[in-house]
Amino acid sequence: MLGTRLRTQQGSSQNGPETNLWSSGLGTKLEAITPFLGKYRPFVGRCCQICTPKSWESLFHRSIMDLGFCNVILVKEENTRFRGWLVRRLCYFLWSLELRIQPCGDDPQKVMESTGVQNVISGRAPGGAGEGQVPSLVKKEVQRILGHIQAPPRPFLLRLFSWAVLRFLNRLFLNVQLHKGHMKMVHKAAQTGLPLILLSTHKSLLDGILLPFVLLSQGLGVLRVAWDPCAFSPILRTLLRKLGGLFLPPEANLSLDNSEGVLARAVVQAVVEQLLVSGQPLLIFLEELPGTQGPWLSALGQAWLGLVVQAVQAGVVPDAMLVPVAITHDLVPDACDTHHATAPLGLWTGALAVLWSLGGWRCGPRVCVRVHLTQPFSLQEYTINSRSCWGSRQTLEQLLQPIVLGQSTVIPDTEKEQEWTPITGPLLALKEEDQLLVRRLSRHILNASVASSAVMSRAIMATLLLFKHQKGVFLSQLLGEFFWLTEETLLRGFDVGFSGQVRCLVQHTLSLLQAHVALLRVHQGDLLVVTRSGPGLMHLARLSAQLLPVFLSEAVGACAVRALLAGKVPAEGPWELQGIQLLSQNELYRQVLLLLHLLPQDMLLLQPCQSSYCYCQEVLDRLIQCGLLVAEETPGSQQACDTGRQRLSTKLLWKPSGDFTDSDSDDFEEAKGRYFRLSQQSRCPDFFLFLCRLLSPMLKAFAQAAAFLHQGQLPDTESGYVEQLFQFLQATAQEDGFFECADPCLAIKAVWTFRDLGVLQQTPSPAGPMLRLSPTFTSRDNQEKLEQFIRQFICG
């Protein structure tokens, strides 16, 4: 893949010279750069040491770090029991016949006899059928609901499907890589006899087929997948049930006092309990598909996770092993990426999508997929330890509105309460404490999945072209920039999903982005890489968001420093002038906290076990480690490195992570005498600007949303106002060229953030919930204060 030359499809006549540049190999006279990824590759995927310390120790050994990767779809003669020339031609088919498929213990009678279903039938459960219902009719209803949820998997169909998927993946991808050490940890967790619950990110509809194939090929048995029923037609749902799929019945989302909803939830709970007892692994997607205009966390995924938590707490099984999973694609097939947003995928439509993928990708470069299975951890251990981290919380309006309006300067010592994912019926049936547990557990697992995801070459290239060289860059310079950003990613403990020589990597990556960049030949045989203006910049911004978790702490810190300097020196002032200013540690903490409260929780995705004040210290440490800040010793103050003169106090000198209460205020008072300056190294100005620009798409969208408040037509429905704001962002992008802000997902996040901040109020009406401006922000003066508050974090 990495050594192939760039290929493109036939272009139009007006792009003739440009097409010749693509097919010319991007300048073969360039010298190859020494391979760089053999120096250091971090091992990612460890579980949280704070919440699950026992799992962190028991399911890991240092020897597994050196096991390396394997290509899951590479099946040869050696993978079968037979040898010979005929075996080499039929190895895919023979391999599928030798798969170990254990019989699934799905028994409808056990579901009927379960305690929850019997309580509903007898009327002992609240909202149950009672004596007025005919038992035979209730049993038929239970069988109907059960048929909607699952069907016994067919071994022959599974083998046939595995053979077809293997051939399809080999045509579609160059390889599907899996770390042997990660697989060994999962095998070790499976040997404990506890059920495995895999909780995954969701980048494509293809993931629900790819993951079961990977685990079945690695000897973990048939993986039951919790699918979204709205994404498929009835015929395709029937096929997926016979392959091990699970579907939540629509009656489960009815109100808590509805008898049909109570019965459906009892049947679903019985199915999950039976699945856990039989030891079958379950796959749940905790993330919505990319491009979905809504919250990042999946409401359906949280509902299935809530059913698992409820079964474990009821003692159906002693424990369950949770495995965060992530899938990263070099390039998601278009046919597998766009159908979810239009209509339910049918059997015929799915077949056409497969043919379209194979036909379209035959002319383009083949790409890679990386599957990440992180370290499993105990659900019971997490439940016990996580409750100690729960503290007081306040809404965004209580935390931030007084500071935005200038009515207060004190930030309350509490965490932000912000929940955008709607709570569905199965989760509503749980206690409020268990609902909070499921929501925090979902964020914790999704944080682990994102942290273990490999950064692909497209994300690195999109970030460079969008935030460092949007006006164009020579290919010879781009090679060095790609090398630099890759090493910075590796040094921060994130893995990358590629290897090889830099020149070949850049060639391959530019071929994947050829629809959004243009190549121009200049003097001395070099090439100029220029981004195409227009909506293509929005696509690059979405790709660059994959790199944001790597530099999130430094980006938040850089924007906080920009806010501190905003009132002291001009934004366009020289770097030397900005470096003269002293930055107090308390002021830095304050600006970081303000920015953390402003940014959506779905984007930050901080660990729930980590307090905001802990994260402030982490941000400051990162800024010092990357060389942007240097400590300034003021006269008469104790030097930061002088630990010998510090006297031991009567109180403890250490506290558990996250244990910040009012009694810790003295410790923060000691930070008043600590000051920092911006480093004067030659690389710092460009790096500082690069970090600030990583958050600029969202912050600029928020600032433009604040400027749009006096132009918007309110009252209006939420979807109507989002459409108004999106059209305004598009019109503004046509004027100033910032197309990376003209994203409907950013428009939704801005509206929801302003609703939480108290700028917009939601009121009921006969036509549905309506948004209107709150009385506080009808004043133009307060609207300008909000816009100025947001713009202080934006670096031009």
C-alpha cells in the first residue's frame, strides 16, 4: 500500500493538467526519508488505574507488548488442516468450515419462565397485565416480542456468511490489523468464565459485520450484536437476527406506566439475562454514526448497557468483563457511510452498496483498517470504586452565566452537569442512581476507546493542510511537517495506524484526499499542495477532529493563555511582546476552567473520575512539557524546584486523585506566587498558533452563533432554529472563507450549548417545544458580552 504510486479515476477535461500531476507519482526525484516509526510505538489500551486497579494488574503482562500485529483477513493454506494446490485455491472455504461455532443457548421457554416476565403476566409488577388478561394471549405477545428481538443463530449460515465476508474484506481492504497482545488480554478475560461485553465506537455500518468476523476468526465464538432497528429494513433485520443480531422492540420505549412497554422491557431484560448466563459475548455501539446530527453518545447503546448493569446488580451473573473497542479506517467506503442518513438499509440496497464499494475501490488505492481491543475490566469493580468519585454538580447556566454577564468573578467549585443524550425507556426504568452510573460508565468507556484509537494518516494530513498550510505548501516541506506531527503524536502516547517511508506515506495520503486538495507543478520539479476552497474545508475539519484528543490538553491551555493575553497585548503583536507578560497560575486555572465549562462535554470526553481542577493541573503540566511555558521565579518567592526548604505540615501532603474539597483551598492559595512566561524558542510561535487553531472551528461557530442571536427568527422549533443558524454559518463562510465552521453538527452543538447556558429557553407549545430568547439575553449589550467572552479564546 505504502509503496504504490498514486492513482486516480478519469477526471474531466477541465482538470486534465491536474490529473496528470496525480498520476505522475508526485515527483519521483525526491529523496526517500529514513523510516521513523521503528523508534517508538506506544502500547495503548490499558484500563483506568483509578477506577479498576485490580483489573489493571491482573489482565496484563509486559510480554504481550512485544507480540506485534496480525492481519485478520490473511488466510492461507497454513490456516487449514489440509495441504495441496487445491487447498490453496479453496483455503477461504475450508477455513470457514473449520470455524468453532458453539451452539447458542437461546431458549424461548426460559425467557417465558423468567421472574420478570412472570411478574408482569401475573400482575405483581407495576403496570403488569394482571388477571384481566388471557394467559395464552400474553404468551403469544411474549413470543412476538421475542421474535422481534432475536432468533437462534444458524451455524451453516454463519459459516457461509464468514466465507463471503472474508472474500469481501480482501477485495475491499489491504489488511485488517489486530494487536496480538490486545487479543491475548481478551482471551485471558474470557477464561475467567464471565461474560464479555464489548463496547465499541461506530465509524461505519460495516463495523457491525467486521467486529463479529474478527472475534469469530480469533476463537471467541459467535458475537451477538445490538443493532439499531431503524437502520435496516424488515427483511435485512430477519437475516441479521439469524446471524446473531439483537434488536430492541419499539414497545420498550413506551412510557413506564404502559402495559405493553412494561412487558417488552421485561422480555428484553430476560433475553439479556439469558445471554449473560450462557456466556455469549455481546457487542454494543456506544457512539452514533459520523455525520449524525445529534449527540455523540448513542441512546440505544446506553439502553443496552443499562440492561447489562441491571442484570449484574440483580445477581444474575456475579460479574461481567467490559472491553472498550475502537475501529479506525484509513478511508470509510462511501457506500457504507452514507446510507444511514437517508433511509433504512434494505437487502437489495445493501447488495448494491457492496457492488458499488468493490467497483469504486478497484480503481483507487486500497486502504487499511485497525481494530483495537483494549484491556478488559470488571463491571463490579468499576461500580464500587466509581461511586466514591461522585460529587456535586451544577448546570452550565449556574456555572457560567454570571461570569459571562460580569455579575461574578468566582467560579463555583463544582463539576458541570451536561447531558445531551436522551434517556430511552429501558434506561428510564432504572433507579436515578443507576442511570447516572450508566451515563458515566458510557463516557468512561468511550474515552478509553478514543484514547486507544490509532491516528490515521488522513487525519494528520488534514490537520497540517487546514491549520498550518491552508494557503498552500510545497511537497518537500510537507514531508518534514508530516514527520514532525507523527512523532509528536507518538510522544504523547497515541499510536498511529501506518508505517513506512515518509515520501510513500505522503503520496498515499494525498491520493486519499485528492478530492479536497490540488497539486500544482512549480519550478525545479517540486509540487505545491493547495486545499480546495469551499465545502472541502469542512471535510478536512472533520478529519482533523480525529487528532484533537492527542493535543486536547495543550489546545485548551493555549486558548486559555490567549484569553489571558487578550486584554494585555494585541493579538497581532510580536511574540517577544507577548512573552514579557507574567501569567499567574491562578489566572491560568481560571481561564482553563471557563473554557472547559464552555466546550461541550461530548467533545471533551473527560474521564468522569477526573475532576476539573485535576485537569487544570494536567493542562499546565502539558504546556510546560511541550516548552510553551517556562516558570518565572519572582524575587522573594521560593523557587519551584526547591523542595528541600518546604516544611512538612500537620495535614497529609497527598490526597487521592480527584479529592478536591473546600479544605484544599489552602493548597491553591500557595499557587498565587507562581508565575510563568511564554517561551522565546523559535518554534514556539508557530506551535502556539497551531494549538489554538485546533479548537477554532467550534469556537468560531459559537461566536458566530452569538452574533446571530439578534438576527434569528424566534420563537422557532429547535430544528428550525438550527437550520437558520446553519444557513447563517454558510453565508458567513462565503464571505470570510472559514468553511470549516459551516458544519450542521457545530450548529446543533452551539444551539444546545446556548440552551444549557440560559441564552435560549425551551417552552412547550401545541406544535411542540419552541425555542425563544431568554429575557436576560434580549438585551443587545448582553449578547455582545457573550460574543466577547467566546472570542477571547480565539486566536486569529
